[in-house]
Amino acid sequence: PEVSTPEGWGIPASFYADFMKTAKYDATQTFAQRLDAMLADPNFKDPKKRAAMLTDMQQHMEDAEMPKTLHTKLEKLKADFHAKLPNENMRLRPSSNSEDLEGFNGAGLFESYTYRFDDTRPSRTLDKRLQKVFASVFNERAVAEFDFYRVDPKSVHMAELVMPNEDGEIANG
């Protein structure tokens, strides 16, 4: 039978790696440096303190400025997507290198987000939507699973499948 496959694009895990190495957590640290400091902090073992640290990390990731080189590539992706599918919005679906390890299945730990071309709020740019996907690496459940299964959070890299959004979807496809 005929198979219908939707259009799709990929954002490679190298974007996440570049973001972690170059985007600034604050004036003194990149996100990779902040992650190293968090993991070395003895308070990270305390679930309540770890939760606060993770929330802080996520918020800073969502609020950070996207490095210019990545922003330029995302603008090209946005233009290509819109030229091919002018009436569709973009769904950013996470796919990490940690989801299908031997002895560990991390599928479902991370969040998908939609970029809507007609939404002009500063918190809803394509950069910010992608940063929310990146930040989902540090949600409490994911980090607890990494800890339990001994997956080093520094080894996790996030890629994304970019495809047309389906409002009201009841399953990912």
C-alpha cells in the first residue's frame, strides 16, 4: 500500500553541543561549565536542592541568548520550512543519544514544543522553542533516570525532528 510520510527536517545534536559550549549561563560560565559545577556540588545529591538547581538551569537555558551562528542556521531552517509548507507550524520533537542505550530507555523523558509562525511573542521565537527542548534534558525526571541508570548527563546530546505540527494530536508519530 501507499505510505504517506510527512515532510521533515533534522536539527543535529551538534546544535545542542554548540549551545552548551558557547551559550552563557551567566557572565562567567557557559552551560557546559555550569553543568560541571552542578554535578560537582555536594548539594546536588539532595533531591530538593537538586530540583532547585535543575529548575534554575532550565530557566537560564530558556532565557539565554542563542549563539549567533546557531540563530543564523535556525533562521535558514525556518525559511526553508515555511517555503515548503507555508500553512503549517513547526513541531520540534526531541531525540537524544540517550534514549536507546543498552539497559536504558529514555524515550518520553523530554518535551516537544511547537513554533507558530504567527506568534510574535519574544518567548515564542524559534530560538526560544528550541531552547525549551534543550532545557528538557534537565527536568527532574530525566536527571533522576540518568542517576538511577548511571547515565552521565554530560554525555546526553539532544537532536530534534522538525515536522509539521498537528493541533490536537493524541499520539506522536
